[in-house]
Amino acid sequence: MRRLLLLAVALAISVALWMGVQSFDRASEPQAQDESGPRPQYALRDAEWTRLGADGKTQFHITAATIDYYENKSAVIGRMSMDGLGGDKGAWALTSPAGEVPANQERILMKKPVVITGKSNKGGAPMMLYTDELWVDSKRKEIYTSAPLRMTYGEQQATATGMRADWAGENLNLLHDVKVTYVPRS
Amino acid sequence: APAKKNNADVLRPTGPVTITADRAEWSKTGVMVYTGNVSLVSEKMKMNGNRLELTQFPESQYTAKITGDQAHLEHAGEPTEKGEPTPTVTADASTLLYDSRTSVVDVIGNAKMTRGKDEVTGSNIRYNVAERRIQATGGDAGQVKIVIQPPPDKKLQLQKAAESKAAEIKAPESTTPDAKPAVSKPAENTP
């Protein structure tokens, strides 16, 4: 009888131990959330990000010191440069110390100081634009800002508030308060 | 030796050109369209309108087509060699078309130009900015009209100057503070 009792007690202890280990395992799974907020799904360093469109062609190409990509499709990018907008013939090369992709949006916000180089110039000095923020919109295939900007293009210098241009560099619109000075070479 | 500059080259405005507008659209073709409160200011010339199409050419040359309810141009006068001021030239029309390569403005549509008090109206007028010469041709809308104010008559001017001087000399006698105000006595029983 005494041996039977000892056997039951040993069984109870082992069951208890087994349940403890299970719960411990569950506790150690990576939490999507911790004190500093959600943790990136991909944390990339010295990264290159090429996004392809549904047609398999390059939409844009980013090189960055850091890219943190999250489950809700948002991303935080550090020290980024971007080109290949709309493919190899993309007209713009962009640089910025910081970028951000809002959740579930198909556009990237580049933060100041943003430098935009227009590659579409025939041999002359490229068009250069400087602004405090710039949206790069994959859906509309445009870059745009509502912030003030400064621009140089050959002998022309311009200032304006707000700008919109297509990725191919066919059209560039300066939206408000436009002032352009042409300084002819003497 | 560098190519000899002709007269137009020497006189052509070469300073910076500043354009201001509400909006601007630059296209790859090289044409730039400015809209809304447009003004183009170069060294001595100013043009205003609602819309400006600017096409650029090598060597900083350009054409500027300004349209508006009435596009307006002002070309400031330059002093002559003797230092005498020359009047400002103005132009108003539905279209002003300036070509920096020829330094000519075509004033098209309901065109009117003034130089000081002189006035020329017609359907099309051409103004050579560098040489300040106006050429106008009649058209379907009728002949060119010109009103030239006669130059001031030198003799008349001298006469007027003398008269005003004489008036000045007479005036101080009667207004010096010590003199008693001249009171005219009523005539006593004079018929």
C-alpha cells in the first residue's frame, strides 16, 4: 500500500514539473512588443532595398545605413540615398539623413535636409533642389513637397513653396510663390 | 580676335532676369510656363501679365511670350550723352513677345505704345528694345494711329520763365514785414 502511495506522489510531482516547463517556454517566445515599442520584423544594417513593381520592374532602389522594417509594413530608414525611381532611367537621385514609411502606405517621407539631383540634364550642370521634406510616392510615381525649396539649374536660381515632379522628370511644377533668376553668363 | 559686337549686342540688356509668379511648370522640352501675377524684370525692362512662356536657348538667350488681359511692358529711359533724361517707353497689348537674340518685342493685339506723351496704336507694333525704335503696321483692324506731342516751344518757354521771374521780383515789395499793409482809402466824393 505504502509503495502505491509513493508512486502517486512521484507522478503528481512530474506532472507539475512538466506544466511549469511549458508555461516557461511560452514566456520566452519573442514578444512583438516591449517597453520601447514594436520591434522590427527586419533590422538591417548597411542595407540595400530594391522594390519591384507588379510588372517585376524596379520601382526604386535605396541604400541606407539602417533599415528597420515592421510587420505593419512601416519602416524607419537611416542615412539613405535613393535612385532608380521608375527604373534605370529614373530622373532623380535623392539623399536624406532619415526616412520613414508610414504603415500601409506606398510612399516614403524623406526628412531634412533633403537633396534632390535631377539627372535629366544634357551634359550641363544638373538640376539641384534643396528642401526640408520630400514624399516619394510609388503609387503616383511622383516626388512632391509642400515645404519651401531652393533650386539651381545652370544659370537659373529659383525659390518656391511646394513642388511636384514625375519620376521620369518630364514635368516639374513649382506650386506657390515662385521666384526665378536667370544670371546670364557675361 | 573676338567677334566684333554689333550695335544691338552692345545695347542688349545682359543683366540678370528675375521672374516671379504664383506657379511655374518646367517641362523637359525646355519651355517653362509661369502663371498668376507674372512679372519679368531685367536690367531696364519690366513686363507683366497673367501667363509667361519662356523658352531658353544657348548663350543665355531666351524668348518670353507674355499674355494677359493686357500684358504690359515698361522700358526705362536712358540719359543722352548730354545727360538729358529720355522718356520711358511703355507697351500694352494682349500679347508681348520678346526675343533676346534680336532684342525685339512684338506687341500684338489691341496694341498701344507710348514714349513720354507720344502714343502709337495699331493691331501690331514692333519695338526694338536695344535701339529704342518703334515700327508699326496697319492691319485688318485699320491703320496705325500716332499722336506726337510737339516739342516744347523754346521761345515760349523763355517768355514764361521771364514772366514768372518778374512776378517774383514784384511780390517781395508788398509782403516785407515792416511795410504797412497798403490800405486803399475810399475815394472821397469822386464822381
